Amino acid sequence: MEVLIRESAEAGCRLAAKVIARVVREKPDAVLGLATGRTPLLLYRELIRLHREEGLSFRGITTFNLDEYVGLPATHDQSYHWFMRENFFRHVDIDPAHTHVPDGTAADLQAECRRYEERIATAGGIDLQLLGLGRNGHIGFNEPTGSLRSRTWIKILSEQTLRDNSTVFGSFDALPRHAITMGIGTILDARRLLLLAFGPAKLRATVDMIEGPLAARCPASALQLHPRATVVLDEPAAAGLQYADHYRWIDRHKLDWQRYE
Ligand code: GLP
């Protein structure tokens, strides 16, 4: 796992934007897996800036989002459809027809899950999957102790995740209890992973993910199985890592072609 520690979330997001911009420039028809949450907000802002000021074009890009709440239509301001449109898609030149978010209102949710997997396969698979990290170690909406080989499916959200997300949602009771999410197996199929974790609330999950055993109690530890996973942390999220100095050493001694900035 490539672990990159930066002094702040802002610096981490600038770095992550460079990683994504390089993929987009090298492969203008790349397939990107995208994530929602507070963590990638500054990253999307930076990508929008690169689009406006440095001509970064998303015209040929296809996207697949990790997850969506069950029951929320795309017009609901807490849906991930809405989040992506407001925070990224409508500010860049991406073709809306090439953006995919699971449909949490589908009459047949199981069929929607199978369709989502098929659409990813038809697009040629995901070149780079962006990920956030839940405080309990979840990625997408894959909660602790779920299968490490799961595919896109309907998941019941843990109480902790509901409480964490209700600060955004406004009310615990109003939050849907179910979500459609890419599975861990779906995520591991991406050719590259880029996970961002910022702030002290992610410290424990960050340690478990990077230095803990591969274990279903920390779904993000599945990244240890991926041949090309990059993790970007700020100092507070990295504060519990036993090998932090080693990661900084590696970062300082990279060959030029291994650097992003
Ligand atoms: C949510 C999302 C995840 C996200 C995580 C962290 O439940 N399903 O994709 O990475 O929680 O959210 P945040 O970035 O707001 O801390």
C-alpha cells in the first residue's frame, strides 16, 4: 500500500487531484469510480479548478459511484445523485449520460444491483476507484464483518454509520436504513484504488486498514490485497500509525516517475 501523509486535508486533496488528473490526461476515456461524503469535497473543488483554469477535460470520462441510499430519488437533496451533481458533475464538461450512481428507487433493487455490475463490466472495468473511510472502517457502505468478496448489493447500515451521517442528514430518524453499495469484491476489481482519510475521527480505522490484520471487522483492510492502492492521509488521521516515519521515508526517496507532485 502506498501511504502518503500530508499536513492538511487541503494538501491531501490537492495531491489526490493530481493523481486523478494524471489518469484523465493519460486516458481521456478512463472509467473513474467516485465517492461521496465530506472527505472528497475539497478534491472535487480542486478538480473543478483544474477544469476551469488548466483545461482538464472530463468529456470522454465515464463514472460509477460507490453507493446510494435506498428510497431516495435523484431529486432529494441528501441523495448521492444530488451530491455528485451539485459538487462535481454540473461544474465540469462530463456527459451526464456517462455518469452512473446506483438507483435506490428501482422497483427491483436486486436487479438494479446486477445491472450496476454489468454496466461496470461493459464499460471495461474501473481504472481508478476513489474511496473515503468510515469511522468504523467501512468503504462504500460495506460495514464491518461483511464479506470481503461481496459484489454490489443492498446493505443494512450500522447504527454508528447512521449516527455519523445524520449530522449531514439533519436527523437520525429521517435517514434511510438501507443502501445499495458496490461490494468489496467490486472495489478490489478496480485497476487502482485511491482512498482519502482526514481528521482524528479516522485515526483508529486508518491504523486497522494499513497496519492491522486483514479482517472483516475492518472492511478497508481489504485494500491490503490490492496491488495498486494509494492512501492519502492528513497528520491527524496518520497520528496512530506505528510506521508513519517509514511511510515518510519512502515518500522522500521515490523515483521521479513515482511522484505525483
Ligand atoms: C459514508 C459513505 C462512504 C464515505 C464514508 C465517510 O457512509 N458511504 O462512501 O466514505 O461514509 O464519510 P465522510 O467522508 O463524510 O467522513
